[in-house]
Amino acid sequence: SFFQDCISENDLDEVNIEILRNKLYKAYLESFYSFCKEQGGQTEEVMCPILQ
């Protein structure tokens, strides 16, 4: 499992799951912003201001 080494079963209560979900979502948005920046052109012009 992807999270097997990161968290224990005891950490999987409702609050910690929400925190984990938010951290993953933030990491996804940051990666997507970097991807759009690398693409340049219209992709960068349109998407980067939305993602900032």
C-alpha cells in the first residue's frame, strides 16, 4: 500500500484522514501548477493565474 510506511492504522481516524486528504490535494495542485508553468504558452497564461 502507498501509505503503509507513512501512517499507522491508529492514525486513520476521521480528522487525520481529512488532514491527509488536504495535504495530498495541496501537493497535487502544486505539482499541476509546476506542470502548467513548464508547458508555457497559453497553458501557462490561462492556468497559472487560476492556480495561484
